[in-house]
Amino acid sequence: MTRRKIAAMHHHYGVNEQGRSCAGCCNLVKYSHLGVMYRKCRAYGDTRDVATDWAGRYLGCGIWGKPFGYKGEVPLISILRRKNDNGPVEGQISMGEV
């Protein structure tokens, strides 16, 4: 899952040409809960789900350093989820096909 998240960001926004990591980006948000640090990328999606946990070591995307969400942009995870809502994923079988 981890590689798919950053690969989706690179596919959608491009790769940071300076080779900077997500750790220095203004869109990386850090939360602390019960002594555990969580990181989320605003551009990917900031949810309470582990699926949106982020690592500062990832190679930054093409919008590195550009504040996200102030102009009504939609997080990438919302776009990806909408694409998957159009039916079953290719190759997936239904419960009745066993």
C-alpha cells in the first residue's frame, strides 16, 4: 500500500524535480496522539484512517511546497475512491461467483 500511495501522487502531480522529500513540505501535517506521532499529507488526504498515514522520507511530488486545499482542491484519495465506486475492481469476483 505504501508504494501505491506515493506512486499515485507522483502519477497525478509529478515528481519533485529538486529531489526533496516530503519531510520538508508544508503539506505534511504531524499529529501526536497518546505519544505516537502520525503524519498526513494534505494533498493525498488527511483522514483518521491508517490508509492516509504518510512518511517524511517519501520523494516529494510536483506540488512540494505549494499549500494545498486553500483554493478548493480535492485530496487525491477522494478522487481515487470515486474512481473505485464505479463498480468492482477489474479481476475481482463477487460473492456469488465462487
